[in-house]
Amino acid sequence: MLSLIVFLPIIAGLIILAVPASQKQIIRIVSLLAAVAQGVVAVLIWRQYDPTMAGIVAAPGGSPVGSFQLIERLPWISLDLGSFGPLTIEYFLGVDGISITMVLLTALISIIGVLSSWTIQKQVKGYFILFNLLSTAMMGCFVALDFFLFYVFWELMLLPMYFLIGIWGGPNREYAAIKFFLYTLFGSVFMLLVMIGLYFSVIDPLTGNHTFSLVAMASQENYVPGSILGPGSAMWRTIAFVVLFVGFAIKVPMFPFHTWLPDAHVEAPTPISVILAGVLLKLGTYGMMRINFPLFPEVFQAGLYTIGVFGAINIIYGAFCALAQQDLKKMVAYSSISHMGYVLLGLAAGNSEGMLGALYQMFNHGTITAMLFLLVGVIYDRAHTRAIDKFGGLASYMPVYAAVVAIAWFASLGLPGLSGFISEAFVFVGAFSAPTTRPIAMVSVLGIVFGAAYLLWSLQRMFLGKRKPDAVYDIETDAHGHEHIHFHDWTGKLDLDARELTMLVPLAIIIIALGIYPMPVMGLLTASINKLVTVLAPVAMSAVN
Amino acid sequence: MEMFTAIGLNHFLTISAILFSLGMYAVMTRKNAIVILMGVELIMNAANINFLTFSKYNGGMEGVMISLFVIVLAAAEAAVALAIVINIFKTFKTVDVSSVDTMKE
Amino acid sequence: MNQLTLSIIFYLFAAVTVVSAAFVVFSKNVIYSAFALLFTLFGVAALYVFLSADFIAITQLVVYVGGILVLLLFGVMFTNTIMQTDIKTDVMHVVPGTILLILMIAGMLYTFYTTGDWMPGEAQLQGSVVQRIGIETMSRYMLPFEMASVVLLVALLGAAFLARYDKAHKNEH
Amino acid sequence: MMHSLIQLSIIVLLLPLLSFVVLIFFNRRLPRMGDFVGVGLLGTAFAISCSIFWTVIVQHYDPAFRVAWDFTWLDFGNVPGVGPLVVKMGIVIDNLTAIMLAMVTLISLLVHLYSTGYMAGDKNYGRFFAYLGIFTFSMLGIVLSDNLFSIYMFWELVGLSSYLLIGFYFEKDSAADAQKKAFLTNRVGDIGMWLGILILYSQFHTFGYQEIFQNIAAGKFTLSNGWLTAAGILLFFGCVGKSAQFPLHVWLPDAMEGPTPVSALIHAATMVAAGVYFVGRIFVILTPDALHYIAFIGAVTAFMSATIAITQHDIKRVLAYSTVSQLGYMVMGLGVGAYSAALFHLLTHAFFKACLFLGSGAIIHAMHHEQDMRWMGGLRKNMPWTFATFSIATLALAGLPLTSGFMSKDAILAGALAFANVEGGGIFYLIPVLGFGSAMMTAFYMGRQVWLVFFGESRTHLKPADEHHDEHGHDAHASHGHDDHGHDEHGAHHGVHEVGWVMRAPLVILATLSTFFVFSTDPLDGAKGWFMHLVPTPSTVVKSAEAPKAAALAVTGGRLLAEASTDTAHPAVVAGHAEAVHGAAAEGHGPVFTDPRQAELAHEAHANHYTAIYLSSGMLVLGIGLALIVYAFKMIDPARTAEAIRPLYLYSFNKWYWDEIYDATLIKGSMLLSRSLAWFDSNVVDGIVNGVGTVYRKIAFANGSFDKYVVDGLVNFTAFFVQTSGAVMRKIQTGKVQTYLVMVMVAVLGYFAVYLIQLMK
């Protein structure tokens, strides 16, 4: 089941490989079918999933795979390294509450991404092959339970992203692509080191061998005393935690490792921005929840305050930077930096409300930001510019577009009744309930106002008021005296067309529905989150040390 | 027969000799600077084989270590040499060493 | 694994090495030579394993195949624009070269096989030498090891500088 | 099983939402852009809430009436450290809710009706009703919520609908600015409110009012009392934003950019009152310190905006500032502990202020979107109905006996006096002083307004020709259809005529509701009315922190405590019965309190009742008299007075310069900060990243220059050597390295041969 959802895109990619490059439509349709199939499988998985099982960690003495579900576990690579003992790498997939939400999100965003890739004209074949590769890698990251496997998928993700930005991107694409690549590579190199260190410190209780299984790693009693990352070697564990955290923080992206994001977004084509903001950023925080925190709970407990501070910096700093942007896409990019800050803050709370808010925020940010970038793409297709000041009064002429934009914008500024609010609210609830992060929460609440400030301001400058004198479109009055606008060299429908609506409306519906009744997603999370919190709680450590 | 089945020192020396000569031949006769470089690599490999052979049949570690350093040097050499080749190419728009004879008077 | 199979494998690799090396040298197409070189290096690595220098073999693969060969290929790519179809290399001194080649091989082999038979030392290297390499590196060969690193650094910088010579030149004025 | 009232109230809640959904999607397809949908659904909602009102208020006439229902909205499972944790959403209906339900739906219905006339011909007519729908929905949500979380959600939703309605004419930049300003200012308030909610949640892990109150009463609030005060004040911040209290009052006057019916519904009657309602809801957890803070804020707001209202020219701005002033009254009332009085004033104010706004809308409509009172005058002949209703409402606002306003305002002022006495005078006397002062000013500026608008002769012809559009606050109506025949008729009155019945009827209804007999049989004492009986001051759940004061209060408070029933679970109930028995005039009238301070306050308020009446009537006479002297008998020339006290005049005319101050400090400041941070981001943070690359290049270059001298030196030397040797053996000198190599090899082989020969020997 999971293998299916992971490798469907690859299969599609292989099919596309066989299709002659001239058959653009066929290529697109194949990838769309693959994405839809992936979505269907995701929904089936969702139906099968039993939200009462926690996952996260193997129950002590219980089944070696913990209460994970849809397990697929095969020996993959096993070498005899002589003095190093047998090297066993497993093909180990499984989902728990944390991953299944991300799987659903990824499936959804992939469909949206394929749809919005319809307008790509340059080297369609190569584009979609890379795209499918990317979507496989993302899905793999979310379901892999073997650290090595995770790492493989993680690295596999970089390559297509690099080319997708570097070839199909904007004018300054090489710079952005290289920057993205180096940043993430920098992060993953450290991850590799820690991974090896962990391998030599952890023993699979059943086989007695060293293992890469995250499930085994997540329970502290499997660590060999005296090994480099075993209990007691506080210094190395701290270093490993920090290094791993930096690796993931780059993906989040956390201040001060965030500067690749605006460049990458501004240069990337719309669908890639959607994927990037919708899913890739989540991998950072997902990695923290799946790997970084459960493996080093005591370090995590010690680092709560710092993480929270960084979260607050992300929130406020991102909001301020967004306020100053003239480029709409750059503003949205900074806004997602700010929103990922909420996730960090929620994680730093270290209690169920905060973590739940954080994970829910990951999901909502995925949908909302995808919507934001799609909308940016819509206006960019028409106007060939993203300068906020080159519009004005659009609401009179593109009412549907304005309405959808309003939904997305308000969702992003956390308006009650839209999903963004609930996640932010519970992030704050959690952060405030935890004495450690209480002062941080008090400060970062300011983010609510500044978030509203830049969103409303851009909304006003682009859609309200009258046409700016130097706007990129002309107003013409037709025979009936109605005013219309037209963009230079834009022949398509002025307001949203059918394809754009098919992308945007489902997202909007999801956002509103989850804003009114979040349980469909939250219900998947609660058991795992509570388990995670117990694993992370200091008492859990006292048993080991 | 025994001389062929029992893999001895001579076998390796033979191979290294052949490699060395081939490398030398490439260096002497080729005009393309890059092929010359390849020749040099062959020569170094030949040398390495010798080192390791003797070190194996002598039980000492010296050969092993030196061959290690040889590889290091080979890497350095390749890098610099290629840089030079590229420069030559930039300057003379060719890698044909025969045409690079400005040193002549 | 008995003597015979071992030797068969050995001859196999030897053949690969020599043949591909010859191909490297005699092929007219630089690209072909480059790829032939790849096989040569593989073969040599295999021979190293026979010489129970597994670590060196790995290094050989990593450094040569991973580094140098790629460098060479890059060189080819850079110096011959892809559009230009014939990546040929023409030759000089063929006659003296060939003569010398034959002479060299003949001379050396003659020497090997005539000058008495070599006495293998009573203690031969056995099994993996990785550990001993580590020890040697840190003890006896400390200085050369460090120097090697310095050399590498300098070479790297020099290469970087040379490769972008004109740029640096522009920066001056 | 759900209580039938609950089911009804849910229907009431959902009907406006339905109207919103229908209208937002289908208004273009429906005839008349679907206004009948809005009106019809609101009518139904009003009918149902009337039945609720009847059941609750008239049938069970019980101060302690309360039915509640809730459902699990979020289930967090078994949360470590907390145990099973769920977030509930729910509905509570008590007397206050029932009254608010009826009030909101009624005014909303009237505004819907009124708008069918006022907004007729607007190109977004349908969308207007949709927005009214979503507003009504969220307002009802606030009224019905039984927990802080849902009230916060609806709180922001009314903010949204207010945003949408203020910016209804979004083509106008002033409107767009105003809507943004309103939303952001409210958000600032909401932050405080949210933090307050967080403080309470972090203690009790629940949002429900009842649970929180019971927990605090049980002394489960583990943090220091200061935190509780902070929680109260922070929650009050929400009210500061929504009810436009100082210092967040700046948005409300600008909100008049919206269509006038909106001003009546949202920015006078309901939404801005939500803040007061909310503070009333959380009244019981407010510590004395928090109450002092609230009282002062309210008093200052009331006074400040009253002074501003005196000098404004725009008819809607005068009303806007009077709204702020009245809200200040209510907040002050809550602060001084006159809970019932404040909420009573909330109710009465809703009716007469809505009446005033709709009246002004009628005038503006009739005057073709002229809003400047200086160019009005003499309208009473043309618009008798409007005149009548407007004046009744004005008197109610000014607080003339026999009007509803009199009763509520008087009760508040009595409370203020009581408060000052209880707190032992000193600074606290400032509050009643400010209260009475603004009462006087209210009378004055309302008198001024009525006189300028309705009496005297028409001054339309005096209007300078160039003032058509550039006036701030000019109703955006001018920006569409009506405009063409708007401004060509200045100087003559034949354009001005009474508005149609659809707009007149709401005025009449509201004016009727502004009279005393609706609320009480005794025109002089609202406390005898049903409202103050049914909405008694709840007894605080906060343990009185200041022991000495409690001791001091024991003198009088103790006596009241003695009367307290043994059953302290529902003091209000007991009080209700006790009152029913003793009759309203009985000594110790009002609920019986466990908290000595409250008991003292209630006692004092009753004691000060008549003082307050005399004082406020005096103020009223003073104010209206002054207005008459200035504007009717022309004994004082306002212009020259203004000249005489020019600085004061300007200070008031420019609204105490709050907008300028905020613009100069907060807005400019944050913009500067954001720009500098963006610069920091792109130059420093990113600069470091790129810097690494640059540094490497620098090193390479330095090293390169080293190479240049040494390596090149060698090269040159080689060249030199080759040259000299070449001079010698030019014959074999081809300059080709490989040639040399061949030679070298020949030589080597030569030596090799020699060696071999040696070997043979």
C-alpha cells in the first residue's frame, strides 16, 4: 500500500520516459493520472488508518514495529563488514498520526502541482519526469521508518528540485538553485554523520544487531551504554542533536538559515513554489518530530527555550520582512517563514496542545500557502509582474479572483472559521501553557497583528482603491458603459478560468471545512501527539539515565 | 603450468611493466594534452602496482603507504594539470601540444 | 576458493587492465580513451585486492574513478565544444614511440624473468591492512601524511586559480 | 435532550448565515438582487427570538434563569499531564442573552428594511445584504457563546464583517484605509483579549465561562493575584478595541466611511456594544484593581470623545463620537460595579443611537449626500417624521427624564458616585466628575446638532462650491449612481423631502423604544424596571485581595451580609426572591452579595440614586440651555468663541491629534523597522552566505598572486634556459616536450642496456 503510493509517480515517470517528447498532452495526462491515483491510494490509507494507535515508538517489550500501521518491512541491504559486524539496512515503511497527515497533504499538493504545471511549455517531458521523481521522494520521506531509507529519499529530493528551479525558473534561477542545493546539502551532510553515529549506538532488541530503524532508535532503552550516542555521553548527544536540528532547521527554514527560501520561491515556477512551500518545508519540522526530538528527548527538553526563541524570531522577523516587500511572491515567501515560526513555537511548547497546533499548522500552512502561490501565479501569468504597486482596484474587474484571494489572505492571517486560525490558536495555547515558553508566546502574539498588517496592506494596494497610474493594465469602457481591464499580451480569460478554479476551489473548501471542524485531521493526530509528548517528557528519560 | 596458476610476483611486475610502457607511449606520441594526462595516470598506476607487489611479498607496510601518497599526488597532479590544460585551451584555443611551441626561441 | 579459480580471476582482471590500457593509448577518440581508462583503473583496483591492499583498492576507486576520471572527462568537455563532432587526437613520433614501447616491455620482462627468481619475504601481508594503515599513518608516516594534505590544498588552490586565470587577471585592472 | 430554547436559538443563529450564503453566491441571479431573502430570513429570526424573549423574560420572570448546551468540538484524547482534554463549544441562554438576541435581531431587521430604501440602486446591492447577514450571524454568535474560545472566534468574525462593510465602497481610498485601520486596531485589542484567554486557559485547561468561574471561586487559580488582574485587564483590551475605548478609539469615527445603515447597525448599536457585553460576561472574575482600570478608561473615553464631538461639523462624526462617549459610559459603569446599569444603558443606547444614525441617514439621503451640518438647517418643515424621531432619540441620548436614556445613564452615574464614596474619594472622584461633565457636553452637542440641522433657515446656499468631494467623511454614496443628480440642487430646498415609509418605519419603531415605559413603570428609577431586576449584578468570584478594605467595609457591608441567605450558591437567585418579597423600595434593595465591597457598592448606589438624578438633570439643563443660548438665541457667537479659545478649539477639532500621534510613532516606526529588517535580511544574513564564497575567492587570489611571482618566475627561467640551450643545440631543438621525452627514453634505454650487459657478466 505504502510502496504503491510512494512509487506510483516513478512508474508514471517511466511511462513518460517512453512517450515521445512531442506528445505534451499525453505526458501531462499521464502524470495527472498518477497524481490522482496517488490521491486515491492516500484516501484508502486514510480510511484504513486506525487513529487510536499511537505509533512514534515501539512499546517496550511489545511488537518491534511499535503501533505503526500499514507496515512494510524487508531486509534491503545487508553487508558483512567483518569487524564492524553486519550492516543491515531495511526497507521499512509505516505510518502513524504524524506521517499520515503529511501523506494526505503531499498527495493533495501533488495533484494541485500537476494541474498548475499544465502551463509549463519548456521541455515538458523532462519537467514531468523530474516532477514525478520529486513527488516520490517527498512521499518516501514521510513514510520511511528506516533512517537510512529516509536519508536516501531526503537526498533524492534535492536533485529534481535543483533542476526544476535551475531550468524552469526565472531570470536569476541558477543562483537560486545553487543556493538551495548548497544549503540543503550542508544540512544533510551533518545528518549523515549523526545517522552513522546513531547506527553504532543503537541495538535492535530483537536481532541484537545495530539498526537504522527509527522505531528502535526512538526508545531510549535500545541505546548501548557507553556507545558514542548512548546514554551518559551527554556532550555527543547534545552535539548530535544540535547538528541534526540545524540540518532540519535549514529545511524549515529557521532564521538565520532562511535566506535560500525567498530566492528559491521568487525564481521557481509556480507549481514548484507550491510544492516547495506546501510540502518541502514541512519535511524540516516533520524530521524534527520524527527523528530529532524523540531520539534525544533530554536534549530537546533542555533546548525548549532556545527553539521557542527561534520560533518567535521567525514569526516576528518574517512578518516584518514581508511587510517591506514590493514583490508579491517574495512577500508570500516571507509570510511562510513567519508561519513556520508558529510550528517551531508549538514544538517548543513541548505539550500536547502546542505540538498538536504545530502539526495542524503544518497541514494548514501546506494548503493555505499552496493557495497563496497559485494565486500569485495567476496574476503573474496575466500581468508578467509581481510588483504589488503595479495594480490597484482589481477587485472591481476580477471579482472572483478577488474573492478567492480574500479567502486565502484571511486564512493566512488567521481569521477564525478558516483553518489557519485554529492551528495558530493552539500553538499559542500550548506555548503559553508551558511555563518555559510563556514569555516567548507573549511576545510572538504580536505576529498576529503584523501578519494582518502586511496581508491587508497588500490586499488594499492590489485590489482596493482605483487603478494605479502606472498599473500594468488598461481600463477600457465597452458599449454598455461597463469598464473592463485588459493586460498586455494576455489573451486568456481575464478572471479565473476553469483550470485555475479546479485547483483553488478544493483548497478553499478544505481550508474552510477544517476551520469550522478540525477533527477530521486533528483526530488522526491526537493519539500520536500525546504519545510523542510522553516520550519526550523528562520522566521518560529518567528511566534510562 | 605451476608458474601460471600460482600467482607470483612476476605476474604483477609484468602487468605493471606493460602499463608503464603503454603510459609512456601515450605521453610520447599523443598530441592531445588530455590523453597525455591519461598516460601519466597509467604510469602512476604501474608504479603503484610495483610498490604494492613488493610490499606484499616483503610483508612491510612501506609500499602500501607510499602507494597511498602516490594516489594523493596523482589527484593533485590531475587537478593542476587539467587546470593548465584548460588555460592552454583558453590561450591557444587548442589542446594540441604540438602547436604549443612558443618556447621555441 | 581454490588456486585455479583465483588465478583465473586474476588473469581476467589482468586482461581487462592491459587491454583497456592499450585501448586508452591507441584509441583515436578521447572520449573512448577516457572510458577505457575507467576499466583500466577498475582492473588495477582489482589487482590491488589480490595484493591484499583492499584499502588502497577502495581509495583507487574513489580517487581515480570518482575524482580524476571525472576531472579528465570535464577536461574533454571543456576543451572540445560538444558541437564539434570529432574529438580526435592525432599522433607524432609514432615510429620511435612504437620501437621504444616494444624495447621497454621486452627489456623489463627480460629483466624480471632472468634475474634470478624473487624471494618472497617470510612474512607476507595477509587479510585486511586497513587497521595497520591507520596505525602507520598516525605514527610513522605522520609527517608525509600532513604534507600530503598541504600539497593537496595548495594544488587545489593553484588549480582553482589557474582555471579562472583570466578572471583574476581582469580583477587586477 | 436539547432544550427547546437552545434549538430555537440555533435556528436564530443560523438563519443570517443562510442569508449570507445564499446572497453571496446568487445575488446576481435573484430578482431585486435577493434583498427579500435577507429581510425575510431576518424577519423569521426576529420572530423566533421574540418567542425566546417571551419565554425567558415574560414567562419565567427569574433573575437566575439559565439554560446551557454544549458539544465536544475538539477531542485531544488523554493528554499527558492534564488527563482527558476536550474543547467544548456551546450555547447559553440567560436573561441577558435573550434580551440581546431580541435587540440584535430587531435592529438588524430594521436596518435591512431601511437599507432596501437607502441602498436602492447600488451596483453591489445584493452583496450589501450578504454582508449584513454574516455580520448578524457573528454578532449572534458572540451573544450566544458560552466559552471564551468561540466568543473570540465570533469576535474576529464581526471584525471581518465590519471590515467588509466599512470598505463597501472600496473604490474610495479613504474607505479602503478606514477598513484596514479598523481591522488592525481591533486586532491589537484582540491580542490582549487572546492573552487574557491564554492566562485563564493555562490555569484551568478549559475555555468555558462556568468552569473558569467555578475554578476561580474554588481558589484554583495558582498564579499570583496580579496575574488574575492582568487577565481581567487583558480581556478588557478586547473590549477596548471593539468598543473603541481610549486609546484604541481612533478607528470608529473613520468607520463612518461605510454606508449609514451599517454605521447604525454595527458602529452604534450592536458590534461596538459587544465589547461591553463581553466585559459584562467576564465581570465576575475582574479584580478590584482591574475594575479601577476599567472605570478610568471608560471615564476618560467618555469625556474625551464628548469634547471632540462638540466641534465636529460632519453629522455622522458627531454621532460617532457620541457613540464612543456613550460606550465609555457603559465601560465606566462596569468599572464602578454598576453592572446592571451599564448593560441597561447598552440596551437603551442601542435603540436611540440606531434611531439617530438612521435619522441622519435619512437626512443625508434627503440632502443628496450632504453631511456637513454647517450647510443644513430648517429641515424640520421638510422632514417632520425624521425631525420628531430624531429629537426623541436626541433627548434620550441627552438623558431627559421620561426617556430610556435617562434611567440607564442616571443609574450609571449613581454607581459612579457610589464607587467614589466607597473607594474613599480622592482620585476616584475624578470618575463621577468626568461622567457628569460629559453628560453636560452630550446635552450641549446634541442640542447643537438638532438646532443646526432642523431649525433656522436652510444654509445650503452658503456651501462653498469647491467643497463637494474633498470633505473627509463624505458619504461614499456620492461615488455611485445617485451622484449625477446630487450636487446641482444646492441653494434650493425643493430637492429635500421626507423619506419613504420603508425608511420611516424603523425610525418610528426605534423612537418608540427610546421612551421609558418600555423598560420601567417609574420614569425616575430604572432600577424598578424589569431589566435591572432580571439582569442583577452577579457576585464576584474573586477573593477580595485587600483585607483592610474588607474590614473597613464590614461596617456597612456586614449589615448587608447579615441579610444574605445561607444558600450562597446562587446569591443572585436569593436576591431576586428577596427583592420580589421586599418590593423594590425596600432598604438594601438589589442583590445580596457575599463580597463586602460589592455589597457596599450596591448599597451606596441606591443611596446616591437621587443625588445622581438631581446632578444629571442639572447638567442636562445646563447643556441644552447652553446650546440654545449659542445656537437658538445667538447670544454667543460660536465662531468668535472658537477664535477666543483657538488652541482648545483646534485640539478638540483635530480629535486630540491621536491619529497624528499614532501615525508618527507606531505606523511610521513599524514601517521603518520592517524596512531596516528587510535590509538586514538581504544584506547581512544573506551577505554572510555569499560572503563565504567571496572570502574563498580572495584567498585563492592572494595565493594566485604568490603563484604569479614564484611559478611564473620558474616558467620564465625555464624559458630562458630553453632559449640558451636552444642557442647551443638548435638543430635538435623542436620546442616539443614529447620530442625531448623520446630522447630521454632513448637515453634511459641505453643505460638500461649497459646495465643488462653488466648483469650478464
